[in-house]
Amino acid sequence: MKIGLEVHVALPTKTKLFCSDLAYENQEEPNSNVCPVCLGLPGAKPVLNQNALDISARIAKALNCEINEKTWFVRKVYFYPDLPKGYQITQLDGAIGIKGYVDLNGKKIGIRRVQIEEDPARIIREKDYSLIDFNRSGVPLNEIVTEPDITSLEELKNFIEELRSILYYQGVNINQELKTDLNISLAEKRVEVKNVTGVKNLISAAEYEIKRQSVLIKEGKKINAETRSYKEDSNETVSSREKETEEEYGFTFEPDLTFYDTTKLTIPKAVIASNIAKELADKNEYNEKTIRELILFNRRNLSLLTSISKEEFKKGVSLIEKFASFGIEDYSEQEFRKMLDKDVSSIEKEGFLQLLGRTNKSEKKADKTEIEAGIKEMLSSDKTLFDRGIKDEKAMNFMIGEVKEKYHITGKEAADFIKKVIKGMLNN
Ligand SMILES: [Zn+2]
């Protein structure tokens, strides 16, 4: 059995790939976050978001790719309503990353390519008409193309978990629904299941295809090389007539953009949490599976568990579990340290909170100067946000949301305070 994937993932940039519209996922008014570039109007010229280039290089490196010294873009030409300029700007030979791999406990799953591309607009299908929302148009994506090295359903699950963890530590929002094309062949003929949304559906689609193709083989029937689509409601894949095959797309060099030199990018060493879990398990003689569960998708847990000694380790793990079981999410490293010295093995929540120096009613409040510093940093790191924030209610709400999430603050009073601080800074 051979399985290969093309995984599409949205990058954590504030603005879109080729224009300065905000790129965050939103439920706002359709077609409100658009400009001539992402609407694809004639004559509008793309300008590459440097941040998207940086993040893509980091992701490619984390996937053990070689980084192309010069990276460039192509137009993938096709006609579809979600792409009114008639082509999608993407990468091919000039992809940012090539020839990488993901290490699954010693087995390497090849990464053929990591490429940067723009998301098309969203098509909303109604009963007898369709609508288009361009808010998503131009959102930066990475397409991660694997070699067909995955050989079982179990391996597919492991690969996806590992990939998501690597992406999480590159700042990617892993709560987004990954969009995946799944290539799967039990015999020589290759079957592609296009546009599977979400991990759960990906696994179900693979499961269904494995069953379907095995039955055909058992019955001595032949498997067609074809494109299929996954139907979530009936949990099956069905043959679909595709708009084109890959060979039929026209690819041409994108002359509105240039060659980008990647040799000057500084790419920090990637955090591979599963490797760290292994090291922690060895070093502390502790169960690897438990550590994996705690750190694969949790920066704070990783930081806490790598900062304690072997003697403290067992207690540290149960303390993290204790915090979680009491639903306390907003604790600091200092609070963790403080509790590490105390015996909390059989303590109830109330006693725990008391030891922590908190009572049930007054949850910890983020420090005001801390919040102010955070806002300052956000505004200075993003000029667009700064410019838009002054006149734009949506940008303002976005910023308030970011701050609230970062400092785990809730409530209207806090929101008003944050707004006041932001306004004060914008006016200066
Ligand atoms: Zn735009």
C-alpha cells in the first residue's frame, strides 16, 4: 500500500500573501476584507509578504527540507469563479523547500516539496445559485507534498499527528481544518481523493479507500486510476469528474514577482516535540507516551517539563495533570514552581487554589503593565494593524481579541480597558 498526501495549511501571518488585508479567519461580513489585489482586478500587482516567506522557510526547515537559495512563483492557470484573475499564484520548481522528511520513530516519510501559495476565494453553494466571499482570497498557505511513503492507516495517523505537532511549534493554528488531497494505491493504479477537509475525514476517506480497493483486488477486478471525492454524510468516496488533471494546467512564470534570496533568512532550530518527549523519557526514566500527550501540542508543558530535574519530574507531570483536572489554564511558570514544593497529591480544588494564593472568586488578573507592553509589541510588529486600527473597528476588535487570548482575560470591563490602552497608543 502506498499513501501520499498534499496537505494545505494556512500560515499564521497577520496580513494576506500579496496585499495588506488582514488574513485572520473571521466570521465578518463577506467581501469586507478585500482590495484590488486579492479581488484579482486587472492591473493590480502582488507584493510578497516577507513574513509568509520567513514562516514558510521555518516550516520547510522543520520538515528537514533543503531550502532553495532562490525561490520563485508560478501562475497555475485555470478558470474557476473563486479565482477571477484566471490563475493561482503558487510554486513548483522554485518551491521554498524540497527533499525533506518527517521522522516517524526511525522511518522517514519523504517530503517532496513545501510550497507557498495563495488561497482562492470561498464559494458558498446555495440551492440554485452560488455566492463568492473574497475575504479568504489571498490568505497565505503552505502546500506540503509528501512522497508516497506511508504504508498503513496507522502510519497515516502517526504522520498527521507528527506533522500537526511540528506545525504547532511553528505557530500554525492547528485548530484549523487541514485540507488534504489523498493519493492512495493498493495496486499499481493511483487513486486520488481530492479536497478532504479535516483530519477525521482524512482518516475515514483512507479507511474507505483501503476497503474498497482491497475488495476489488480480491474479486479480481481492476482498479481505475481516477479522482474521487469524499462524501462526509455517507462516509464514502465517489468517482468525480475533475475540472482538469495536473498535466492540463498551464504553469507559467509569475512575472509580477521576482526571485527571492533565502540565504539571508535566519531560521532557528525547529522544536520537534516528539524527539524531546523521547529525550525526556530517557533522561527521567518516565513513560514516553504520557510525556508525548502533554507536550505534543502544548508549549507551556514542554517548557515546564524541560526545566525540572529528574527528581522533580514525576511530581511535575502529576502537577500539570492536577492543574488541568481543576480547569486552571492561566497559571504561570512561577506558580508551577511554587506548587512543585507542596504536597498536592490528594488535595481538593479549593485547597489547591488557596495554596496557589488564589481564591475561587478572584481569578488571576493579568498585570496592567504586562498588557500594555504586549499591546505595544503587537502594534510595533505590524504597521498595517497600526494604520488600520485607528479607523477600523474590525482591526480594533481583532486586536482586543488577540490580547484577551494572550493574557487569558475575559469580560467586558477588561475589553474596555484594552481598547482604551490601544486607542491611547494609536493616538500617540
Ligand atoms: Zn487584498
